[in-house]
Amino acid sequence: MIHVLRQPATAQQVKEMLGTLETYIKVAVDIRREVVAGGGELHADCEAALLEDGSQQIDLWGADWYPATRSVGFVSFINIRPRQSNRSMEIQDPAIRKRVETIVRRFLDVG
């Protein structure tokens, strides 16, 4: 189940987002609007939920939340964007990585 979060996730929402992959949650983060979509099998599913919610592609980055270690991963196919100087699946820009991590922690590091 994918949730679009504008405030910290509830324990029930985290449980539902973990339902697909069990040990981690794929997320897409809108770094301008500071909104997160989490859950589903693909980062692209979360990305689609945010685009439908009004986000712009240029503002969206993919990441993973690992609740057991309370850590953030920065690798996703949706991060490959040569026009924004990110030619890798991993977020290359340290400022964008920090912003993504801060937003992910605000919404998912609730336990």
C-alpha cells in the first residue's frame, strides 16, 4: 500500500507500507513540497502517486527507508536524470542527499 505523507507516519501506516517488501520501504520524496510517498514494489509507483498529487518530476527523488537500522538508502532508477547532472541510480549531489534524508527521517523515523 502506498501512502502520501504530509505529516509523520502512524505505526499503522508504516506497517502497511512494509507489507509489500517487509524489511524496507521504497519512497519517493518531493524535496520542494516536502512530501513523501512510501510503499509499493517500485520507486516509480511512489513517484506516480506524488505526480498525481501535484508534484513536479524535477523535484522527485527515490530512496529507501530501513526501519530496523533507521537508515536511508539513496539508490533508485528514478534518480537517473542526466539533465540534472545525476547519471547514476544513486543520488550524487550531497545537498540533495541530505535534503532527502532529512525529509525521510521526519516522516518515517517515528518508532
